[in-house]
Amino acid sequence: METTEKKLNFTDIINGDTPVLVDFYADWCMPCRMMAPILKELKNRMGDDLTIVKIDTEKNPDIAIRYQVRGIPNLLLFKNGKVLWQQAGVMQADQLQSMIQQKLSQYADA
């Protein structure tokens, strides 16, 4: 019996029901490197309630351009394909979790 694994593309991922936090970064960017442990902590806190995707702007410039990413690190929060929030710069896990919960609550109320 053959099984095929379906690879989800970026559009499939951000269009899902689960909120998606996208981290636009570059390997050479020191603040971007600072975000890695922060995002790991955030994932540990939020578990399956949040998907985190990292997009290398050097390897995927088309996606970065589509979402007008001008500075990195740049975080975008998606829910059902809609951008709920975007911000450039480093944020701590507490701030990030609070912002995500606030934006998701506003989205649910809309």
C-alpha cells in the first residue's frame, strides 16, 4: 500500500482555522536570532492553539514582498487567511502572547 504525504504550502497553512504566527527573518539578522528562543517559549505556552512558521526572506522574497515586509524580524498573525496583526522588531514572549490573544479575541467578536 502506498501513502502520500501532502505538503501544505504557505497559503494552505495561513488559511486554516488555527491561528498562524509567521516570523519573517534572515540568517544574518542578529535580532532575528534573538526571536528563536522567544518563539519556542511562546509555542510551549500556547501549544496547539498556535502554529508558528518561519519564513526566510532571502529564500522567499515573493512572500515577504506580498506582505510588505520591510524590516526583520517581522511578525504577522493570520487567522483564516486574514492578517490580524503585523509588527517588526523583537518582542518578548509575554508581550507576544498577550497581543495574540487580544487580536484573536477582537477577531472572534467581529
